[in-house]
Amino acid sequence: MSTIQDLQQVQARKQEILSGDAARVEKQKKSGKMTARERVSALLDSQSFVELDVLVSHDGKAEGVVTGYGTIEGRPVYVLSQDFTVLGGSVGVKHAQKIAKVLDLAKKTGTPVVLMCDSAGARIDEGALALEAYADIFARMARMSGVVPMISMVLGPCVGAAALMSEMSDVTIMVKGVGAKLSCGPQVLSATYGMNKTAEQLGGAEAMNAQGGTDFVCDGEADAFVKARALLSMLPLNNLEEAPLDTAEDLNRVCEGLTAGADAKTILSALCDVGSVLEFGAGYSQAVTALCKMGGRTVAVVHTGAGELCNKRAKKIARFVRFADCYNIPVVTLVDTEGLMVAESARQQELLSAVAQMMFAYTEATTAKISVVTGKAVGAAYVALGGKANADVVYAWPGSVIAPMTGEAAVAVLYKDELKNSKGDVASARAQLAAQYESEVADGVHAAENGCVDDVIDPAQTRKLLIASLEMLASKRDSNPPKKHGNMPL
């Protein structure tokens, strides 16, 4: 056989693989989903994709995952896109080998990975081999964690072990009406418990968002790819590099109208570069976590949300801070919380464990950390979020409250006699004494006098001071004591 004839056979085989099963491709599109290769093209820069292991086959047919590399805004990225038209995107030995190869290359080269997940789970006909295949993938993802960013896009049903690929990633993006993460499918649930719910109801994008199971919910696949590109443009390629530095807008912009107790949306709009805010887990708890740019620099911003700190807020914040620290992204924490929620007896440990995780995340983080008390910073919440033991720089706004307890609670402890001897309306006397405590004992100036706060600042100057502090801390070098790892209170 001549070289030309052999090449023609190879090209014909490739074309057969690229074309796929026409009937199944049509079914995929009718369900509102792109094909695996269309997804790769939508994510990457035009004509930048280089496919790997094209000819790997299963029983003479294409294997159910497309793998390779390309660029996003000129920066390298590895991709894998599971193909639901081939055996439901199920994972077998060869499928896993293709994924493992991409993960190994990403780790060696310090390059981010985007995992486009669309899989019915393990390939049943391969038995234990399919389980070992999954284990091989997860072992690599665990070792890669904190080395290169891993972003999962849930673009179809991900059942059982398939859903764990998302859980093992740094960030998860889900599409409404298309993506679903499930520990078990609707059929199993119906057979076991007699419950009849759809995959969308059980683990769809909105269901997962309500449970804290996704970082971004998108209306369609096109929106999801825009979100993934925006996210990668803000992250470093790996843990040894810096995030891209954009052209800075006005560094001295004044933040007009900010006062103590302002909500997160108002503050972030004033502090961040215009149009740069990328909020994680929007709608899951009142805590706000977002990547943004300040003076062109990527920053992770945490706002506690007013009111009491609950276990959902604490876990959300802990996860986000650890993610930021993995890639040396500075953390700016905006503290406005009345402390820990008053939990019923059955939930005491749940709350304490979550807050301990948050405290551990902040304490262990060696990236630059700046706290701004924008309202109340009470009790253990302040210790974890805004204390100088955990932050390199601490600012407070006028009108802020920094104390072991709220003014209302302090009255019951410190001013019992005054309250008892008060004449007239007791409620009015209690409110007056609480205000007195917060202004004379628990205010930011008092904290600054005792060295607990670096400065009480004009809210209008917050952006300017944060950018200056971030610039000063850009060369920060810190490390934890030599150890295998800490024992996070999980």
C-alpha cells in the first residue's frame, strides 16, 4: 500500500469520526445542546484548537470525548468535551485515558483545563474497569488542585461519578434546562423512594444554585462560554504566575455616596473597575463573593451580607477564599455582620464547624488580605474576617461597630442597673444605651486607638486606598510552617 493510499484511509477515518452518527447528532441538537466539537469551537479562539487522540475508538466507533488544546484571548488552555451522542458520553477505559492525558499535559505545562461535562456516568459493560477509569481521573484532579485552574461546564446530565468531576473542579458553570448534577437519576429515585421528579428538578442549574452546587447559572450554552472566557481572562495560568494585569482606569476615582451599612451591590459598583465584577454563587446565601478588577488587578472580594452569619455564608466564603489563595489572588473582605446567628440546639455544631472552616481558610491563606469594616463587625465573625491576625491591612468606615457583641446584647450585660433605674419607656432607654455603647466603646475610632484598625477612612476614598494597599502588598511573600497539610475542621 502506498503512503498516499494510507493517508487517504486515515483522512477518511478521521472524517467519519468528525461527522459522527447523524441521527444522534440531530437528536442532540433537538434537545437544545451543541455537539462536543461545536462546544470546543464556541469556547476557544477561532481555529486555535488542536485535537489529540482523534483516532482512539471503541468497538470501531469514535470514543465519547473530544480532547486537545487551544487558546482563549491568545492564552493557552486544555479542553475536554464529552460527547453524549457516543454511548451517552459514558466513561470507560479509553475515554478515561484520553482525559488523563490532557490532565497530565495541563499539569506539566501549567495550563488551565476546561472540562465540558455531558455524561450518563460509568460505562456499565466494562464493569470494574470503568470504576478504575474514573478513579484514575479523580486521582489526577486531586493532585492538580491548586496547581492549575480547573473549570467544569455542566452541559448535560452528569450522574453519579460523572457529577464528581464538577465537584473536584475549582469552578462550576451550569446551563439552565440542559445541565444537571445528580447523585442518582430520576429512575433510581422513583424506584427507591417512589418520588417522581425530573433531572432538572433534582439537580438542574437552579436546583444546584439553591444548594450551593454551582458557581454560575447561565441561560444558554452561548452565555456559558462567554462566562468561561471571562473567568479565564481574570485567572493566572497556574499557581506560580500572576493574574493578567489590565490597563487601569482612574485609580483615584472617588466613591461618592458610600456610608456605613451600604449593601454589597452598591459598594462593589463603587470600588471595582467598571464592568469587571464576576459574582460567584449569586443567590446562594446573602454573602457575596466575586472576582473583579481594582486598578486593573484581579481581586477576590467577599461581602458578608448584613445580619447574622449562618453556616451557608461561612462555607461559601471559606470555599471562595481558598480558591483565591490557591492562585495568589488578593482577598478584600467587606465586613458587615452582627456575628454568628442564634442557632437552635440541633444546628449548633453545623454552625460552629462552618465558621471554623471559614476561619481556617482565612488564617491559612498566605495571599494579600485586606479587610474593610463597612458596618458591624461583631464577635467571632470579626475574628475570622477582619481581625489583624488574619488581615495585612484593616480599615473601618465612620459609623462602624467593632465589638464582642451587638449594642443591644451589650446593654443586657453592661447596663443592667441603668436600664432598671431608667424612667419612662424601657425600650427607648435600651435603644439609647445601645447607641451609646456602639458610639463610645465599639466604634472604629476606639478600635483604631487600640491598634486593632489601621485607620478610620472616608468611604469615598476606599477605592483609592485599597488600590494603594494592593500595590504595596503585591510583593508579599509568606508561607505556612512545613507540614503535610493542615487538618481543616470539615
